[in-house]
Amino acid sequence: MKLTIDRREAQEGFLRKSTAYYLDFTLVLTPEESELIKKHRWEGQFTAQGQFKTGIVLEIDIVSDAGRVSSWGFKTAENLAYFESRLVESARSLKEQLEAAARFTSGGPREVEL
């Protein structure tokens, strides 16, 4: 799994110029990771929340956009930074779950030395 994040800013507005802040991210999953997500029905469970340029607060499912560039605009750099931290936290949580699921095998009983 790989998460790529790119920050940028742009001047917007015709008469009153203001700065808008953008965050583009791409989450790339291996075929095995995609299969584990489907198998365990984890779609919609790994989200990042933020207040976007329009002023509304949304919760974004980071798995549903895997493999594509997602671009989100913010009114302030603080809102962008908050969303970015939630995005990274959610991606780390997903990675931990995928690693745990990949190690799991149901190969029958095993002895545990105590």
C-alpha cells in the first residue's frame, strides 16, 4: 500500500482574489490488499473527515477512490492540515488491518508453547 499526497494553492475569484488550498492524494493498493478489503467488507470503514472549500463537512472513504487521484479544496491551510492528518491516520489504520489479515491463516489447530 502506498499513499501519495500533494499540496498546492491557487488564487481564485474574479473580483476578490482569495487563496484556495488543495490536497491531491492517491492510495495505491496491491491486488492482494484489494482482495482482503473485499473479503472482510472493509469498504466505507476507513474515512477521513474535513471541512472543505464549500464550507460543508464531509467524510471521505479513502478505499473507494483507491488507484485514482482525489483532489479536495479547502478555504484555509488549517482545514487542509487537519484533513491531511485524518487521511494519514486512516491509511495507517487500514495498513495495520491489512497486515493483520494477511498473517491470519486458518490452517487448522496449532500448538502454542506456554
